[in-house]
Amino acid sequence: MNIDLSRRSFLKLTGAGVAATSLGAMGFGQAEARVAAHVRGFKLVTTTETRSTCTYCSVACGIILYSKGDLAAGETAELSHVEGDADHPTNRGTLCPKGAALRDYVKAETRLTHPRYRAPGADRFTEISWDEALDKIARAVKEDRDANLIEKNADGVTVNRLTTTGFLAASATTNETAWATWKVVRSLGIVGFDNQARV
Amino acid sequence: MRRVYSAPGDRIETRRPVTVSRYRGFTRVNHWLAAACTIVLLLSGLAFFSPPLFFLTALFGGGATTRWLHPVIGIVLFFSFLVLFIQLWRLNLPRREDVEWARKTGDVLAGHGKNLPELGKFNAGQKTMFWGMAGLIVALSVSGVMIWEQQIPLWRDHAPVLASIPARRIAVAVHASAAFLMIMLFILHVYAAIWTRGTIRAMTRGTVTGGWAFRHHRKWLRELAGRQGAGPAE
Amino acid sequence: MTERARQPVTAAANPPVSPLDSNLLPSDVVQASAISNTPMPDRLLDSVAKLIDVSKCIGCKACQSACIEWNDTYPEIEENVGVYENPHDLTPDMFTLMRFSEYENPESGDLEWLIRKDGCMHCADPGCLKACPAPGAIVQYSNGIVDFISDNCIGCGYCVTGCPFNIPRISRTAQVSKKCTLCSDRVAVGQGPACAKACPTQAITFGTKESQIALADERIADLKSRGYENAGLYDPQGVGGTHVMYVLHHADQPSLYSGLPDDPRISPVVAGWKGPAKTAGLAMIGLAVAGSVLHGIFAKPNAVSEEEEREAEDLVGDSRKEV
Amino acid sequence: MTNSWTDIKNTDLVVIMGGNAAEAHPCGFKWVTEAKHHRGAKLIVVDPRFNRSASVADYYAPIRPGSDIAFLMGVIRWCIENDRVQWDYVRNYTNVSHLVREDFGWADGMFTGYDAEKRSYDQTSWEYQIGEDGFVLTDETLEHPRSVWQLLKQHVEVYTPEFVENTCGTPKDRFLKICEMIGETSAPDKAMTSMYALGWTQHSKGAQNIRGMAMLQLLLGNIGIAGGGMNALRGHSNIQGLTDVGLMSNLVPGYLAMPRETEADFTTYMSTRGNKPLRPNQMSYWQNYGKFMVSFLKALWGDKATAGNGWGYDWLPKLDIVQYDAMRMFDMMKNGKVNTYFFQGFNALLSFPNRAKMTEAFSKLKLMVVMDPLATETASFWENHGIYNDVDSASIQTEVLELPTTCFAEDEGATVNSGRWLQWHWAGATPPGEAKSDVWIMSQIYLRVKKLYEEEGGTAPEPILNLSWDYENPEEPMPSELARELNGRALETLYDPADPTKVVLEAGQQLSGFGQMRDDGSTMGACWIYAGCWTEAGNMMARRDNSDPSGMGIFQNWSFAWPANRRVLYNRASCDPDGRPWDPNRTLIEWNGEKWAGADVPDIAVTAKPREVGPFIMNPEGTGRFFSRRLMRDGPFPTHMEPFESPMANPLNPEMRGNPVARVFADDLEKMATSAEFPFVATSYRLTEHFHFWTKHNRVNSVTQPEFFVEISKELAAEKGITKGTRVRVWSARGEIWAKAVVTKRIQPLICDGKPVHIIGIPIHWGFKGAARKGFGSNTLGPFVGDANIETPEFKAYLVNIELVEGNA
């Protein structure tokens, strides 16, 4: 018998549904009480596990993502539960109140799902396509860079410095994202480049 | 002639043989409503009172239904009885003859009617039943609402004392004890009605025979006879 | 046929994702509410316990988060009322709650922030189970877990009056009583409770009751060495001991910890009416019914005679003079 | 962190000051409870509030926000006076014997060389006496009046227990008890660890707070040993990594420097980075700077970087000032000097001080681009939310693009924890809707800009066109490709310099460590300190062997720690000068007669003989520094400075306001108040139930802490007629907020300079987006000034006023 069998499906399976129900009407038999005492089915059965690291603080607790669907197998995966990884040397499976609720962050109602644009003076966002958004950015960056990049300083030294466009980098992205970001930002000449180390 | 022993609506219906109207239609309906409520409450309450009787919840569609039904019926009973109370409390006030009657309970049981004093509409037994029921229904209602789980937030907001767990524990005990007494009274009431032949028709047809009235409630009969004799012919 | 899960000995383990046979079976029930003659199970599980070391607890509420996530409950987002307790009390959707109290120790003059995780104590002698009128709505397994079986619960709230710790809460939507299950569904597959797994400082641990008492002894020795002379284990015998225990720095004054009962026991009012009084009452009702029937059969009915009917006619006639 | 989270279990004494580890890092704090449980370790908490860490502490003392230096210098003074000094360590491993120039001095809270005009010190005098051999002069007797030891003693003389009590508000008996507890760890076999975070950094002299403790740790011999160290608890999951990879105005990955415009070419740039040893035999590891920089430039420009073009040095932007940090950029923005600004996962509107200034600055942008998994307040800064964001949308002309990104659960890669472990993670969920990874977005921006330059030409297109971007899918480079670049690889066959016939690596092979980097263009590697993270043996960051044979919490085969998989920095200092561990029960490494070996990777050349090479190999002296030469803008020793907004004058110099060399913009100075108008000290902090402004978006954490509040003492509450749960208004010279009041015994008024100082605690977590109730954070009120060295805003100590609000405001 599978452990996630609920009381009702068990009754159905054994074909004892009718009998047990009438037994119930006649009075509560021990057999019925025992069947009903079945504990809740274990909800992680048949989920896919993925090892990950908590995205909040720098303790970097090991976590396991439990998803319905296997991303590695090309399926879509929906996160159903997050739990501390007991094999991890730092947290040994434990999690803080934030880490224990990571699922709710990933699935927050206020997660963004579509690029949005706010026009000057508007009081709301409107959805736009990725292409539109990215082209707008590329054009804005180029225009600003062409107009304001300081190629050489007063002494004639090549400085390739752009101070009118700035970039504030994240705090929870990967090293790999950071490196890709560094390359792009610096190639544009941006010096107003900072991260979240101070706040 | 002023009514002392009878209620408005009590009258001699026929004279040969004598039939006396004892309860009006409304009162009878209300009485049976109260009776029905009591039976439902008794059965559903017993189901919660004692596990071997839990099967009784099946009569009402299961434990959860029984749980919500019980207090709702309790409220119906409370108001139903309240009407009876308003109608009958005056006639149930104790009188001197009640003491003598009560002292002679042995004669009552033995059927020695001759030794008993003449009585009004109700005897001491009935009066005890009346006041007992009234008291117990109040106790059951008060303790009942205190343990009415679905209303607890209301008490917590408006009468926190009632909602406290120690108070609720006492309420549960009071409710159970009162229910026990209520059941005992109920048994007595039913049995007395059956044992005292000719009684049940008072609550079914609304009338009793003249002999019944003469035997059990002679002052009442006298008063009615006196009032109707004095009044204009019908 | 899948493999049978083991009995859990710790909360520090990763849950299985492949099907396992439950190891917390209906046949492991040793006591069920309103069922008097639960048969002796064929096996007895090791007694388990959750130990809450208050001296390690930082009040972070990871236990609350983990509990909500594991049990898929939806507590309300309340407002701040000037305290750290959120929600403000246990609710049908919040089975465990950090309670905070600021205590100025009169001996040392130091402030102590005593933080206690409140929740079901899983009493060996559960008052809720005793008070419950619904058969099988509350069960106790041989490992000590006291579980509410919602399918059998009628939502009457008697468990609330039965509990010496003020734990069960009745859901206003589902109309059933709710409380910590000690994660019986996790225990069934060899895992410890979600709160114990999450607890960052391992102030909450889980294992056999024996192992947890041994751990508590270690902790108490440490606390005594730090000057807490009255450190001790809270495993109140008034309710037969509990399967959720506390290590307290001030075991002589449990009530310092947001009103943890000093000597909890099932209220005599509850114990009384659920016990002998109930049997006696039923017996008397039975006797009354039987007595009436017997009296009815054997005693002469109180009937009206023909003579009395005539006398009634006379009486009526007398008073009327003329018909 | 010099050490790791798991190492904390080896300690005898934990000092949490300038942080609140239990609150902000609960699972790391576990190792404190482990040390207490299994080693009998003690925990001391020094904080303005009796916080969650204090709730499980053995000893607690209150302190006035912003007075930590006085406290720490007081402890140092007490340890010296009471001979609680690990002498073998101090004599051999620190610069106490080094002689300092005669013209260096300190008076009235200031060091020599101050220029009030420039708000800066001329640091020429802050230097050692250098002998003719080029080495520092020393006096091993420590009696020379110009020795660092004598100068230190002189410097801390003023910080008596009475001074500490008067300045910090810490009762003298509590201070002395803590001194005694700390002093015990001067024994060679006792360890103390310092756990700190933004409680120390968010001051105008944050870096000096930390130096104060680092000096104390050197004095006690607690740096480099198991259970010791300076442990900065980083706030975010990868802020260590983002800093390592140099995402700061003045950084190149691996803590190399962005060129300044005074460094016209690569040769000039390298000329000041020779780092010749200042003492004989020392490693002075920065001598390898060139190898790291050239490898970096090869990673950046690929084949385009050649010896002939200075490895593409010209294409890097060059700074004209120290840095364009975020606060400077916002100031420029406010003055209309910034057109476009990107916010990548950064909710700046709630993060930086003086929110009104932030809103004004954002309103002057032409284009704001926000990349975030969540709807942030920053992206919606133009939305009116009543008192929570009182703006006139119509008058704000900024265009905003809000781009949905993936989050950790949906991406793959490495993040770096506080203990410098690079841990790889894998994706476990499909991104919601059209959310895209940051790498994809950055690639798209780059490729589209590049295309525009290719098609249209434009100003200085070379850096864009020459950027190395040879990924399998240029539209979205794989994390593995980027990680391999960060590690670096051989571009040509590498031969062993000692034996040119021996091949070290074939061309194209991954480097196994930074020791293989070359400055001739034959290697590339984006971040030298990460070398070894992805070698020919594979992805070392994904290793999951959690065995710990030494039982010391080292976990050598779990993930990868920079540098060189070393878990405890400066671990050479865990042994005595002869190479024997100070405490044999806590052996990290030891000298076995031939080489250094042990459970950890030695932080010294493995064949470097004891008594020859000092343990602090990155310093040209080879020693740890009590006197910090020229690195700190605000002095070679920490000196007590008041916060810019303080309830009392600096007792060392009443004329001095804040940090005399901290950068303050003119209009921000005008918005700084005195205690006459704003009598109460505000301090900001995190709550354990929330993470910054993220978790207010989720239900569970909003349930456990639903609404914004401030914490005040019973005394202040009584004075202001405030009771618990009532609504209060708190305002500073910069803004106002409304909050619920939590009235607590855990905050006590402190007596400083003879007057009571009331403290108001302000958590940071609320805004106008998400699941929790709308609220504020402390940033509305905070002063727009940062640390003099690294510009961390002074959120931990400023002045406010408070009043009860009737009704719902």
C-alpha cells in the first residue's frame, strides 16, 4: 500500500466504502477509527530534488528544492517545497524563518512576469515586449554614450569614462552573472558601478 | 369572578359528559415543539455525553451536523419554553395546599385521592416539574452558549469571562449535570402523564374529562364552573 | 510493494521522495477518543520526543515558518500590536508560536528575554483526548504522538477545555479542531518534525524520548555551570509526562516563560465529569427509565372513575343551577 | 570572514558587537550555540539593544550607537595595562617593533597632516622609518618611543574605563567584566572570535570600528587560529562574490584596482604596484599583481589584448576621483548629471539614506531600467501611495523599464558565502511568465549596443567591439563557460619555470591555481582569487563531500574556498614562530620539519621556513598591523569620532563633527541636525523574520512580522505618553515616518556625558509593495553621509524626534 493513500481512497480501493459508511452510521467501530487514523500522505513523494543555496544571507545554507516536474529532463518544473539540506556542513538541514519560507518568495504574487514600461508622467505601467524594451535600452545607452563619453581628459590621456549612465548591481546573483555584468558595464565605459555591499 | 386557579381560555366545553378545555391550540403546539426540541437535544446531547451513545449522531446526519444542530435546537427550546413560562408561571406559584399534597405523595401513588386536598390547575408535582424545567433550561442555555465553540470569539470580544477556559470547563460540567437532571425530570414528566390516565389528551385534544378535572384539579374545575355559572349562558 | 519507512531518530535528515510504506499505522493507535477498548497493538513504537532547549532558542520563528510551509496553512497577516508575537496567538492555521517575555532577574539584576516555542505538548495523558466526545477524532500512537483526525472531528471544542496547555484551536472555516501533529506524516516516513528540522540553533531537537532526556541532562549540566542553578527539564508528570519537553533555565518557575503551567494536570472539573460522574449519571437515567416501566406495569394506574365523572357533572351542574 | 561559519565551533569566546548574528544569520549563529554546548564557550553581546543574540548570551552590555571605537580602544588599553597580551604572537607576527616616522602624531582626536579645506589628511607622516637597505627599522625591545608599541600605548591612554562609561554609556562594571572575559583569550590556547556586520560598517567611521577589533584580536593572538578571526557577516547571499568579482566603481575582479587617469598607461599603472617586501624574506604576495592583471585583461579582451597595446589597458575606463560610488551617483543624479541608470536586483529607494533625495534624484533620470524578480518600490518610485510614497506621478518625467528576472531557484551558478566558499547551485524551477536570466538580459543589451556601433559607428567603439564574447551561444552564455573564465586557462602550453622541459598545462587547459598565472599573456583568468574553482578536474565549486577528518569544521572537499581552497586565512599564525600549533588540540597546519601541512591549506609558501617568513603574506612587512601605514583615510589608529548627528560633543575635541575626512555633499550637511531639535538617537537594523525588502512579498514572513514598528524604552514611552501598539511619528531633519510602537525593557536609556540618551530602534523592512502591511524603513530618516573609506551610509547612529499620533495618522 502506498503511503500517500488518503483514508477515502483507501476505502474505495478496498471496496469497503459502503460497508464502512453504514458501519459509521450504526456507530463508530474500531475498524473505522483506525482507518481514519491514517496520517496525512507524505507530500514530497514523486517530486524532483534539486540542490541549491539559499538566496538570502551569506551563511549560504544548503537547500533542496522539491519540484513537480524535472527541469533536467526538459520538463517544466513547479516548485512545491523547500527544505534545508541535511548534508550541508554549515546549516545541516536547518533554515531560518526566511529560508524556511523560500517557496513563498519564488512564488510570490508580486513576482514580475512580463517586461513593463512607464511613460513620462504616467501613473501606471504598461506591458511591452522584450524586443521593444531591449532596443529602447540599447538606443538610450548608445545615445548617452556617444554624447557624454569622455574619451580623453584635459591632459590627453585616454580615459574612456562614462559618468552619465550608471549601474547598480545586485547582491544575490551568481558570480557568473556578475562577470558577464562586469564585462558589459565596463565595455560601455561606465564608472558609476556599484553593488549592494554597503546596505 | 376573578381567576385564581385557571388560565384564560380554560373553560368547560360540555356539561354532559363534562369536558373541560385545559390547553389552547397554541399552547399545545408550543408544548409539542418544546417536547420535540427536548427529545432532539436529549438524543444529540447524550451522543456527546457518552461515547457508547455517539451512534445517536447518525440520527441527525453525523457528528458534525449534530454538533451544530444541538445548540440551534437549544435556542428554539429556550424560546419555546419562555412562552410556556410566561403563560403558566403564575399558576405554578406554590400555594398552601401544595404542601399538604406533597406531604401525601404516598397517597398520590397509592391512588387514595380522598385524602388529598383539592388543587388548582397544577399540583405540586407539576409545579416542581415546571420550576425545575425552567431552572434547568436557563442553566443549560447559559452553560450551553459558553461552550458553543463557534460563538467563542463573540464572548471573547464582549464577555471575556465567559470565554475563559476554566469558565468553559465549569460550563461543560454544569451543562452535563443540568442535562442529567433535565433527563430525569423528563422521564418523570412523561411517566406521570402516562400513569395518570386521561392526562395526555390535555395536550393532544386540549381537553380533559370532568372526572379527571374533578379527581386531580378540583379547585380549578370549581372555579371554571363558578365563572361559567355566573356568566351569561352560551 | 515499497519499502517500509524506519522509525525516526533525528530531525536532521533529508526527506524521501520515492514512495515508502508508512510506519505510523492505524494499528499503532493505543488510545482513541471516545473509544474505550482500543486493542493492544501488536508492536510498541519507541517513545519519541521533541526537546525545546529554551536556552538555545533565539526566537527567530523558523519553526513557525517551517510549520506553515509544511502544513500548508494560511494564517492571516495581522497588525503589529506592540509585541513580537505574530500571529498574536495560536490559531487553527498556526500550530506553533514563539512567545516572548522580558524578565528582570531579581537575583542577578540582569534582563532576560525568555522566549518559548508554544504548541502541543503531546501529553502522555492527553486531556484533549479524554474530553473529546467524537470517537477516533483524537488518537494517541504508541510512540506518544497525539494526533487530531479531522475526518472524525466534529468541531465541538471540548478538547479546548480538556487541554491543560490551551493549545487546540477550532477552525472557523473547516469547523474542526487543529493543533500540532508532531508532523505525524513526516514521522511516518522516518523524518522528524518540520520545526525541529528547521530550527537554526537546534534548540528544537527530536528523537527517542530517552535520547532527548539524555540531551537535556547535558544541557542542564551546562546551564548549571553557567550559574543557572535551577535549570531543569520540563516533562510534567501531572499529565503523565509529555512528548514535547523543555529545557528551562528556571525550571523552578515555568510560569516565567509566558505562563507555561507550573504543574499542569487535566482539570478536575473535566476529569470528574468525563469519568465516574458520567457513568453514574447514565446508570441513574437507566434506573429511572426502568423504574418507570416497572411501576407502569406493576402499579395500578392513576385512573379516573365513573363516579368521579358523575361528581364532576354534579359539580358543574350545581354551580349552574340550570342547564 | 577570515574563518568560516563552521569554524566558530572551535572558539572559547564569541564577541558579537556591531552585529546581531542570531537575528540576521540564525543558521550561522548555530555554530555559536555549538561552541557553547560542546566547548563551554562564552558569548558576549555588546549592542544598543538587548537583541536576539543577547537573549542567549552569557554577558550583555549596552553601548551608545556610534561609540564602538572608544569601547574597543578601552579594551585594548585594559589588556595592555593588565598584561593580557599574547606576547609571542604580538612580538613576532605584528608590526609592534616597527619604527614610525618622527613627524607622525596625534592630538585632539586628529592625526598629523589634516587639511580642513579638502577634508583629507596628507598621509606622508603616517609611514615607517625606512632604513638604507629599504627595510623598515625595528626595535625588538619595543622601548623605542617611535615603535608602534609605544605609540599604541600612548594612543589608547585616554580610553580609561571612566572615559568609556562616559562616552559609550556602558556601565563601568559591565565594561570591566567584559575586559576580563576578553583578556582571558590572550592565552595561546584560547580563542576569541569577533562576529560583526553592518552594526560596525554603517557609520561614518565604520572601517575604523573594524580595525579596532582587528587590533584587539592581534593583541590577543586570535587572528589566523581556529575559532578566532575577524568574521564579517556579509548581508547578502553573494555580496561577497559581487565584491570579489569587482562590481564596484574602483575595482577590477580579485581586488585589483581600476586604473586612475593619473596612470596613463599599463606601465605607469604597474609601477606603483611592485610591492617590494618591507622586511627581509617576506613573501609580499602582491608582487604577483602583474600576473593577475594581465590574465584578467586577457580574459576581458581575448586575442585583442597584446603586449603591444598594454593588454588593452586603454580600453578600460579610468577614474578621475577615488570612486563613483552609489551615493555619489545619486547626488550627481539629483543635480541632473545622470541620464540612464540600471538597478539590477537592487531596491535603492529603500536602501539609501534620505529617501526624499533619492526620489528627487530618480525623478531627474531620463531612463531607469530595473531588473528584478519582484515588483520593487524603486521601479514604482513614481507611484503615489499616500503617506507611504507621496509623489505627484504626472510631474515625474522619468521613463521606467521594469524587466522580470529569474531568481535563485531558476538559475545555475555559484554564490560566495561569508566564509569565502564558492558553492554551485542548480535550477529547480521554471521561470514565471517571461522572466529571463540576468545573463541573458546583459547579453542582449551588449549585443544590441554592439550591433548599433557596428552599423552606425559612434564614439570610441573599441572597448565594445573588442570585448571578448566567444561563447557557444552569445545570446546567453552558459554559467559553466563564465565560471571557467573566472578560473582561467592556459592560452599556450605552459612550462615549469624551474624546469622548462616540464609541461605544466597544455594550451586550453584550465588553471589549477593562481600560482600558474603569467604576465606574458600566456594565461587568462578573470578573477585570480577564484583560480582553482574550475580546474581540469572539473567544477570544484560543486563538490559535496561533507567529511571532516580533522573534526575542526574545515570541510576541505566541500565546494571551493578562495583563495586556493584555504578555509582559515593567515593560518600560519596558528602556530608559534617555530611552527608548532599554539594549541595542539586545534591544529590547522604545522611545520613538519620540511614543509607546512595539515587539515587546511597553509597560508604561506609550503616550504617557507619558520622564523624566516611572516604569516601576513599579503603585507610587505609580513606582519599584522597595529599601525596601518597609509591605507585608511581617517588615521593609522582608530580614534573616537562621534556620529555626524550626535547627542554629545566629541570628548576628544568638541569642535570635531563626525568623521573629519568623511565626504559630505553641501546640501546634505545642511540637512544634518543637532540634539537640540532632535534629542533621540536612532539606529536601524534587520529583524530575523525578514530579509531586506524581499520577504515582505511573501505571506509566511509577513505573517510572522506583519507591520512596521519602532522600538523604544519604557522610560521614553512614559515621557512621550506612548504605550505599546500605539501609533507614533518619528522624524529627522530629512523626513518623517509613521509606525507602531513596541515598548520594551530591552532598550534602556544610557547615561552619556552626564545626560540620559534615549535610543529609538528602527527596523528596515517595510515599503509599499508586497504582502505585508505598507510601511517605511529607516532610510527615509538617515543622513546622506558614508564611511570615510568606503562610503557605507551612517544608518546606525543619527538623530530623530518622536511623538504619539492619535488615530491613524
